[in-house]
Amino acid sequence: MANKKYNIEELRQARSMWTEPLISTVPESKRSRYMLNKQAVDMYIDGESVKKITEMTGIPGSRMVSLIERCLSSNDAGNILGYHGLLTGGKPFRETRSGHGREFDQLLEKYPQLKEFIIGCYFGDRKYTLVRNMNITSLHRLFLKECRNLGITEWQYPFTTENRGYVSMCAYVHKLEADNISLNARRFDKNTAQKLASTGIGHRLTVNPVAPFATVQIDGHIIDIEYVIDVPNTDGTVSKVVATRAWLIAVIDIATRCILGYSLSQEFNYDQYDVMDAIKNAIIPKTLLDLTIEGLQYPSNGGFYSTAFSDFKYAVFDSIMLDNAKSHLSAYTVGKLVDELGCCVNYGSVATPETRGIVERFFGTLESRGFHMLPSTTGSDTKDPVRKNPEKNAIKYDVTYEQMTELIDVLIAEYNNTPHKGVDGLSPLECMSCKLFQAGLYPYVADEDMIISVIERLNMRMDKRTVRGRAAHGKHAYIQFMGTEYRSKILSATEHYLGQSLTILYDPRDISSIEAYDQDGRYIDTLKASGEFGTKSHSVRTRKNALKLARERGRSKLIFDTPIDAYISSLDVKGKKSRRNATRADIVRREIGKGIAAEQQSDNTFNLETVRKKQETGAVLRYEDIKGLSPEDLYTLMFQSRKEG
């Protein structure tokens, strides 16, 4: 029987866990020797006698102990080698360090605090140092200082060697890097450590959806383009000022890689309203822009799913993947998506963009194939070679927000028609077509009631307000909201609602008017804000900033004041030195240009010729008929008409 130095049963249990090397990868010069060694080890563990092992393999019994030790040895990672140990050479596999290397190991064994000191300094533990990414030369200097603090004299190791243990410490540090990859990643940056911790280990828990609209990813990305805005001067001229970079919030379908919709934000940081705009734009049918850039045009199918497949307009997705940004964590956002839209929300782990890698990859594609080819691009960072005076070029070529909007719209339309590796070389729209019409994977399409009550009102917010006022005191019924009184003819005509708590619905993008509902949910009327706030479309943020400026200037009675105009004027003054203030002024001007004012302009109410025709019929002109006229048109109407008469 075999030598009983080892417990045969324990060896058999250990052998069951061993893996064999792939024979085809073993060099031919070692292959026959390896096969004989393996046969000898197996015969030994199976209980064959040493004499029989020698007869069958030619390996003497004196070598059996060495072969078994090599199988039971471990590598640097601490894994048992098993049969792989038979390929390591003629001696048992051990980490052998000669000369000063052994002395360095003995030094660390005698002074374990030195080992902790080296690890702490090299990997940036604040307990030992505040230096980030310390190099080995600095580490060696501190190492020698720590040795002296521990009482190691000049005639002891490491001071007795020519390089004072530098070479041995380098080898030790390199081994630390190999054995502690997570700590080593921290030496680079936070993103590297985070990626290492969240990728490549464990089992994949997410399942790639097959059906279109099953799961979408949403994220925001700052656009790598500088653009300019107009800032009026006191002499009537206009200056070009570089704005703060805009944000793109995209909604991408995972199954087809198709961009369903998006929104743009000029704000310094995008908010929950921008996220909801992107979701709404991903559901409602796409309206193509009237392109003004010469040579720019949409693909023949429009480039979006609603223009390519008209039968699937208002398709609603099942699951939405968001990150942990504050704009995504709003209780309002979650409530709208879950309770009203019927979607489930999947928040990824903090600082793990890998869970939303598909939408992140889209942003990279949009940059490399679009933004980075423009003269006003900022590039990926300040060292990007494509970045060449983006601010100067933005002013030189007069890159406007409207032009950037058109470009992004066409780039996304082209992306949806470009072959994609992630969907077997098909374009996103082709992939969606195959899954919809060939596989029959139809999404849920909203009916008319859901479109009117939910989708069209995704941006609407709800709140409660108490009706105030009393006729006996000469004040009609009103509602106080966002520092301003709201009234309507129906609400003011009766005292029935006084003291009642009404439900109001408002669009955060335009709070010049709000909708009021009674306690039973019946619609009462649309209430209009007092003063300038009721004549100009403006957002919640603009209202807050305008009121703040009014308080700072001591203007408390705002009914006959113009707080929005004063706010814009203040921003224009600051905008000469501040990109952020100049951008905010441009945002407010765009807000005013839509909503009530836009509707009146579309009806030609402010057209001088229309007003004259109404005057010729003998009708009495009202304030609403002439308030949009320019000073020149108003002068013409008042004085030129008299001369003609």
C-alpha cells in the first residue's frame, strides 16, 4: 500500500475539487511527463502500492511525497493548484524569496505595524497619510522613518543593505496590488473603484427584455456644445453671450435601442419637470420640427417610432429604469409614473451608471457622431483634442439654441435609422418593426380616456387652497397661490365657495392660470393670476425669483407692478458678466413667448391690420385687442387714423 504520510480519505475529498489543465494547451515537451505524474498521483490516492506505481510509471516512491505536495500547494491568490501543480516544475510550488526578500518578510513578521503602515500609506488610508496615490519613493522614505520610530537601529535591516530595502519593498508593494485589486482601484479615482465593485462579479440579476416598450432607461447628459444667446444693451443693440451648456434627457427602449422621446433643458441642472417632459414626449406622437438649417433633413420615415408606425402612437412602457438623481427621486414623479401611468420604477444602486449602460452608450454615440464634429464642441473634457476655443467659435458661427435643437432632433432621428450591433446589425426602428409586426410583441396603447386624463396631464400638479375674500369687505372671492391672488368671473360671482378647500391643478411650466375643482371634484373654472403674472406665461421658478427680487427691492404691492419685466432687466444687467444669469434671462423670455401670448399671436390679435379692421366696423377696442401692439403700431393707430379720417 502507499505511504501513509497523508490521510487517503482526505486526499480523495481534496481530489474531487481539483480541476485538470486543458491538455492541448500543455507544451508537448511537458505533456508526457505531466501524464505520468498525474497517473502516479491518482494511483497513490487510490491506494496502490509504491512498487506498482513505480512499475507502471517509472516514478520512484521517494518522489511521491513531492508530487502530492505540489498538488496541495496554492498560488498567490490562495487557490489550491491540484493537478496544475504538476506543471510547476520539479520542486513543490512555493513562493520562494531569497536573500534580502526573506529578511524583509521577517521584518514585517516581527513588526506587523510596519505592514499596516505600508498598506495604509500606499492605498491612501487617512489614518496614516493625506497624500493621494503616493509613489514608492515617497513611501520608502516614510518607511525608513517609521522603522526608526520603532527602534530599529542603523546596524539592523533594512539600514544594513545598499538600497535600504527599497527593492524588496517594491516587490512587496507589487504583490499587494495584485492581491488587493479593490484597494488598488481606489488609487486611481472614485469611478474606477465603483466600476470594479459593481461589474464582473456575481450573477447577473437583470434580464434583457425582448418586447418593445417593456423596459426603458432614462438619464440626463450635458450636451458637448456651446451656444450663444442675445443680451440687449442699453443703447438698443444686442450682444452675443455664451450660455451655460444645455441638458439632454433621453428615453431609450432597451429591447430595440430606439430613442422613444427626449427633452432639452437650458437650466444649469435639469429637474423633475424635465424628466416628466421626456417621458411625455416618449408617449405622445412626435411632431417634426420646421428645419431652418440648410441641408438638414429627416429620414424618410421621420426617424421616430410614432412617425414610422402610426398604429402604435401613445404606446405606454411597462418599466422605467432611473438613477438616484434628486430630479428622479421626487415623490411626485414616482406617484405619476406608478399610480397614473401604471409603470413600475427601477432605481439602480447609487453611483452605478453601468445599470443604465444602454442609455449611457447612446450619449457616447451622439457625441462622437454629432456634437464632437462641430466647431463649438467642448469635447469630452478640457484635454480632448477636438476642443478648440468652443466659446469663441460659438460666437463666431452664431450657434443658437434653435439650431442646436434642430440638430439634436435630426441626429436622434438618424440614430434610430442606423444599424446597431446591440440588435444584430438592424437599426432600432427595423428591430422594432420586426418585433411588432413579425413576432407580434404588441405594447399597451393608451385609449382616448387615458390620453386625455393621464398622458396629456403628466406635467400637471395638484394642490389644495382655501377660498378667501368677502363682499362685505369689498373683496371678491380669490385663491392665494405662489404669492399671488387668482380669480375668475365664476368664482367671484358667488360666496358659495368662501372658506372651502378647493383642489387646484397647475402646469409648473406656466402658472399664469390654474384650474380649480370643488370638494366633490367638479370643475369650477380656470383662475387667472393678478397683475402681470396673469398676462405672461411663466414657470414656478420664474415666479419665485421674481418675487424674491421684488422683496429685495421693497415692492410688496405687485398688482400694478411688472415683477417679471423687472426680473428680466436685472438678469440682463448681470448677464454681461454671468453666463448663468444670461441663460436664465433667455429662459424667461422663452417662457413668456408661449402659452397665453403665443395663442393670442397665433390668432393675429396683436396685428395692426386686424385691429384697424375691427375699428372700421365700429366695434369698441378693448385692452386685450391692443395690449400686444408695439409702441410704433400703437402710435400709428392713435394718430395716423385721425389724420386719415
